[in-house]
Amino acid sequence: MTRIRLHWTGNRGVGTAGYTSYARDHEIAAEGKPVIPGSSDPRFRGDAARWNPEELLLGAISACHQLWYLHLCADAGIVVTDYRDEADAVLTLDKDGNGQVSEATLRPHVTIAAGDDAALAEVLHAEAQRRCFIARSVAFPVRHAAVIAVTAVCSG
């Protein structure tokens, strides 16, 4: 099981009293790992200097593909000496403001050792795509187990 902690840090003193009264800033943490500063996309009043959920999703897809690809190359005897990706994703917005990531394109640039099989190295991208569990999981149920606390009112 994978676990993270998310903490909203955007309360400017009045909570969500109005749509413009709060920041979208938050922190994503996991045991023993550095904190990831998050926000929403600037189109949704977020901080462009922080990671937004769409970027994190694309990063997860790209990293999963890379990790499977490196595994498959190692098993096939192909020596990868460099791997970089320039990925992008399309966020499609509906008229009501809802939306979804409708597609993602990975653009891996891979360097392999001289004498290794470049044709096989190319083919292994399809196998990595087939095996990447993040890319395979982008349409899955999200369940909620919410707990609501009520602030105590001070009687003066």
C-alpha cells in the first residue's frame, strides 16, 4: 500500500470564507521523504512555483514508464547510459469548469551503448507502456473516508 500525507497550508486566516480568500497551497509528504510543495494550476488561482496535481500525475506516468523501460533494457542486455523525457499532457475543461487529463505524450530521449540493438531498444517502449501500472491506472475508483471536525465556539 502507498501512503502519503497532504496538509493544506493556504489558510490566510479566514479559511474558505470566499473563493478568493484562501491560497491553494499544500504540502505532500511521506515518511522519510522530502516534502513536495503543491498548489493548483495558476488558471485556478494556484502558485506557479509549486507542483500542481496535473504535473504530478504526468510526472508519475513518465517516471513509471522510465523505470519499466530501464528494467526491460537491463533484462535484454541493452545498456542505457542516459534517459530524459519531455512529456506533456492535455487538460480538457468542460463548460461547467470540471475537467480531466484527456491525454499524455511521453517523449523519451534514450542513449544506449555502441553496438547495442537500437531497434529492440525502440520496441521496448511499447512493452514498458503495457507494463506501467500508473498509465494503466488513470481511470480508477477514488473512495473517500472523510472525518469532519467542528471548531469549538468560545463563549466570552
